[in-house]
Amino acid sequence: MNKQFEIKLTTRFKKQLKAIRKQPNFNYNELDKVINMLSKNKTLPEKYNNNLLTPKSKRYMGMSCTT
């Protein structure tokens, strides 16, 4: 059974999203697709470089999550 996580946007994420929207090559549909994949606990395709940023942290795929 796939567990689906609840998406909660932080203030920091909102600020970063606002800044990145100004980039000419930004594709909101791609971002939405990736966020949905992560919320459904799916593995990201290789093109998204699915890796841990800090191996000692309590993060899963670079994102914090609460259960």
C-alpha cells in the first residue's frame, strides 16, 4: 500500500517559489509532478537526481516529513 503524505507549504518554500517563478525556464507543471510523486512516496526518476543532501540528517530524499 502506498502511503500518501500531506503537503504543507512553508514560508521559506513560498518565498523560494516566488523567486524561481521569475526564471525563464521554470516549468510549474514539472514542479507539480515532482511534488505529487514525493507525496505519494514514489521514487523520482534519475533526471531529478534523487539523493540525500546530508546522510546524517533525519530527512528522507532531502525533505523533512512527519507521520
